[in-house]
Amino acid sequence: MQCLRIISVIALFFSFPLWSLQKVVLLPIINIENDANFAYLEASISDSLGTRLREKLAFDELPEEKWALVAGEHFVLRKDLYTQTAAMNLGIFSKQDIVIAGGYKPIIAKGKAQGKSKIHVNVFLLEVKSKKVITNLDFDLPADSELFTAIGQVADKMEVEARKIIPSKEDAARMGASSATPFFNDFSVGIGAGGSYYVNGYAKYFTPQLPLLNVSLEARLPRIMASLKGFADFIFMSHVLKDGNDTVLQSLGTTTTTTNYILSLGLGYEFLLGTKFILEPFIAAGYVLQSTKVTGSGIDASLFNNFPCARVGVSAIYRINTMLDASFALELPVYMESGFLTLAPLVRAGVIYKL
């Protein structure tokens, strides 16, 4: 039995990745002279190169919205990313292992050579930790109908060179690293405060108190969709009984304070509005755990209740830096309590810290 335990432990050890994938940022191949006649090539060359490397090699790629934010914070201009200095600086600031970048410009033939114009393309691969240029490739592509075929040659050659320091997907799997997209990544914690107002249902009897507080744990769901987020959150809010004679407690002149603990799970979808602004509609469902303290007129009691709730809303998010976001949300929680449907529109603001 002891031998079997040892074998099981060893098998479990080797079932985990022995090393992590290298972090790579693939930058666009820049139109160096900003020539409008050849602007379309920026997307064509960048897409061809990126698609080939993603298909064949195993690495952890930094999304564009993240490296663009880092570039903005450190004044690394997009138009300069074809230079090794700017590309290396971005790799350092974004804490990557490898940067792949480059640029292109037309070489217009004149005189007797007219009609033989070329597109000069330079692509390079940088190792950030050692600050070394691993590969620097130059191509002169024909500026004619054969151009798009020739673009594939750039991707072919860079793939061969990149394999020297980035493993293929097959090699990575054999060595214990996985290139599979994780189910959860980009974890963050949010905190906020705000206020609410009751409509319909129990709005006749209760008035919400300020402030309401919320804490949330969020994560992306890249295996389902790149912009999809899941979250679990907790909202703390309270309300008091209004003056009147509509209920027994009101007629007795008691003081009643109710605390709601709202636990829910939800999904949000991010719409990027530039590098710093995000609009995120969301839906959620959960449960309300309710505690009510009644005092006065000879009564001192605690009552407990629980009921389901649903929430729908939208958050506006501003990216302060790579670690911190500011958020402002409008949402509509809906409570179903003892057959009464109560709406509780609320607003809240807070910050989101990326773990």
C-alpha cells in the first residue's frame, strides 16, 4: 500500500505543468511612413504573422487592450513600435518574456526600374529578460499581385526563428505545459458604495438606508468568450419601517430595522470604448438573507427571512492603471418576497483591484 501511495504522489506531481508558458506580446507591424496607399498592409501582415504563431506555438499572449494601456501609461507611442527600443521598453513595462514586432515601408522604383516597386518589411523577436535581439528579419516583398502570397513567407520565416525559444504546442504538451485556454483568468476584487430606492411591493412600508456596500470577486471566462466575465458578489443594505398604520408593527409604534445580505452570481460582457473606457452590461441572480430587529412598545425581537432576487444593470469602467479600475454602476434588483414583487433601483461607485 505504501508503494502505491508513493506511485500516486509521483503521478500526481508529473500530471501538473512542470513549467509555465512564456509570456509573449505580439505587436502590430507598423506602417512606418504612414503611407495611406499601403495602410491596409498593417492589418494583413500583422494578422498573417499572429495567426501563424498562435496556431503553431505555445505561449501566453498579452491581449492588445492590456499592452495598449501599458503603452499609454509609459508614453510608448504606437507609431514607434516598429523600433526595437520602443518594443523592448513595452516588453519591460508589461513584464513580458518575449516581444515580436516590426514595420514596413514602400520602396518606390523610379526611372528604368519603374514598375518594380517593393515593400520592405522588417520583423524582429526580442528576449526581454536578457534585453537581446534574438531574430531580426528583412524582406523585400513585390508590390504587385504576388504581395499577399509573399506575406505568408514572412510568417513562415518568423515561425521557424521563433521555434528556437518558443516551443511548439506538441513540444509544450510533452514537457508538461499546456497551451489550452484557462477557464478562469484575470481575477479581480471590487468594492463600492451607493444608494437605493424601493418601488412597488414593500416600497409602501419600508425606506432604504444609506449607504449600501458591495464586495465582488470577478474573473474572465476566456474559454467561453474573450470578453465574458463571471462574478460573485455580496451587497449589504438596510431599510427601516415607515411611519403609518398599514401594518401591526407600525400601529404599535415600534422601531424596526432590517438588514439585507444579498448574495448573487452573474455574468457581464465587456465592450471596449478605447483603451481606458469599458461598458459592461450584466445580469445576476441570487438570494437575500434578511434579519429584522424590532424594538419598542414592550417588544424586543429578531425576525429572519430569505427570498430570491434577480439583478440587471450596466457598469461604466475607467482604467486608472494596469492594476486599478474605477467603476460606476446602475442596476435594478428585483425581489420576490411573500408574493410581493419589489423593485430596488440603485446606483453605486467603487474601485476594482486586479489580482
